[in-house]
Amino acid sequence: MVDIMLIYPMLMIGTWEIVAIVAVVLLLFGGKKIPELMKGLGQGVKSFKQGMNEVEKEIKDMDNTDDYKKQ
């Protein structure tokens, strides 16, 4: 089995790696397309958070109804 401490340093991203990633994204998509991509990403994150909140609410509601049935 591989020790996680051996892999962890490889997962760290430095400043130059971020600069390189941004440069590649700019080259691939261009400056006009990036705001659209970020908008889509933001909507996806918002949708994911709403889904998580709904699941948490359903779990809490089930816990509350279980407590009510026990009384």
C-alpha cells in the first residue's frame, strides 16, 4: 500500500503551476469565454449546495419524526 505522506507533496500546487494552468485556460478558451465558464461553474456549485441542504433537511426531518414516534 502507498503511504499518503509520499503522495501528498505531489498534490500540492505552487504559484508557477497555477500561472501555467491559467495561461493554458486562456489559450484554450479565450478571454471572452471564461466569464461564461465561471458563470456555469458558479451555477453548478449553487445547485450542489442546494441539493446538499435539501438532503440535510430531509435527514433532520426524519430524525424529528423518529423522536416524535418514540414519545
